[in-house]
Amino acid sequence: MSGIIREDCILCWDKNRIDSDTRCIQGVDLPVTPDITNRMFLERVEEISSSAVIEFPSDDDIIILPIYHKVMMYKTIFLGVCMISQYEYYKADDHRMIAYRKVDANGSDLNTPGFIYLGGYRSDMTGSKSTWLFNRAVQHGHSCLLFDYTGHGNSSGDFNALCISDWLRDSVDIINSKVRGRHILVGSSMGGWLSLLLARMMPEKIAAIICIAPAPDFTSAIYKDLSDDKKQRLKRMETLYEGNPDWPIVLTEEFILDGEKNSILSSPCRVSCPVRIVIGDSDHLISVEDTLKLLRHLEGDDISMYVMKHADHSFSTPACLEVLDNTINGLSSIS
């Protein structure tokens, strides 16, 4: 196999025991060890040439990853990421640039619904679940669309200035422009919220929804827990940063009000397609109890929920991915 080195990619050995592996990719003399960052690797690759052809021993020995957030190489590898193709851009009418990856169906039944993955807040399409879904679609000959909301990943936009409505608009635009027919939405966390909104907006395009640890109305939940002082600061147009300091939730008054405008839980929500909800009982961001409230709130003829013991919010361990695989298989009769 041969591969083309590009400026937006790194290439590295896909080994379970990377800490003991010091082998090099042919033509790149930088050892692949845990202390190598994406930037260090790219700088060495650039010395060779952005168009150099590098020979690899086999398809199983390498992974291709976009450079993002200066993540340490070994942390990225353990996600098991293996992207199939380079991302492309969709240019919206208002000049938003939405990065996406897409594979078309090539199986015997081209009418089988494909998949659209909607990530969580601050997530992008290089995550472990989205990558697993993409690779699964390729293996089964199904279509699959991954994309980054504006302000996320490789898409344009100022993350701090964007709201739920912006990411919903991104989702509508990319679906309308890049897919045909009905698809299964797989939404993680905030992506579950967006999936339910999309099911109400464009039911003719949605064959089913799989919500992974869905977080509808999380903006209202966060606002409810704020102190009176912080609520007043928002009214004074201040920006607050809540939660994990490395991945904070950026709060503005506009962000909170926009969340209320897109609320799922404040009014009846009927969904015409099948809905499957999966969550772990060790999820410290979205509780099983709150997810049960969502289950009871949704109106529809085919809605169910699965709780996995010891699974956390990422829901991305091999056992969790097996649950997702079984969930997808259970929807195989949908057309």
C-alpha cells in the first residue's frame, strides 16, 4: 500500500503497545513514541515533502489522523481511529465552510438507509464513535456522513459566538446538500438533542434515531444550577466558562436563550421514526434518571432505552461499540 502525505494529516503505526514500539515509517526517521506530538511529527514529514509517496507494509499497520488540538500522539492512537478519506468542505450560502467526510452506498441494496453522525459539544468527526460508525458503514456497503459543526474541528466559525441554532442550521444544510433518501441519525450527547430537533423538522429524511447519552436542553440545566451572581453576570453580557477547565462550556445570555428556543423538554415532542437511546450508568454528565425523563417525555410508537453497566459518557469502549452495533442491527428492517 502507498500513501500520500498531506499537510492536514499525520501517519503513524497503529500498535496496541505503542510505548514499546520505536519503529519508524519508511522515509520518516522520527520514532513513533508516546512523547511525540502531532506538530513534531508533521514538521518532520514536511521536511520530506508534502507530496512524497511513502510505502507502508500493510493496511493494518497505519492510521491516518487529522491534526487537531495538539493531542499527544499516543492518546490519539488509543482511540482506535482509522479514517478512510480526507475531509471535504461544503460552502453554505452565507460562506460558512463545513468540513465533512462522506462515503456512498455500494452494497446490493442501495435503498437501505445510511448513517449521519452528529457529535457532541466541542467534539469533531475524528472521535472514536464517529470513526467506528464510518468504518462500519464502509464494511457493510452503507452510506455515511460525518461533519464538523461550525466552530468545531476543521469547520469555519468562532466557537464562542455560536449557539444550538447555528449547529442545527449546519446539520440541516449538510443533510440537504449531501445526502439523498432516508438516513439513521446517530447523535452523541448534544448530537442527540440535535437529532430529535431534526426529526421534527425533516421527518421525511429520518429513518431512525440512535441517541447516545443524549443531552437535550443541557443549556437550561446548566443555567438552573448557576448562582444568582453568575446569572446576573450573564445579564450584564459577560461570558462564563463552566465545567472542565480544559473543555469548558462557554455560556452567554444568548447561548442560554437560544437553548430555550430549541427546547425539547418544555413542550410535547412527538417523533414519527424509531428512537433508540443508549446510556451508561457511570455517566457523570447525563444521569440515567434524566434520560428516563426524556424517554417518558418523547411521544412515539417505537421508542426504547438501553442502560449499560459501568459505561461512561463517552460510550466508546469495545463493549459499548458492540452495543451500538447490536442497536444498528436491530434497526436493519427499516427502509
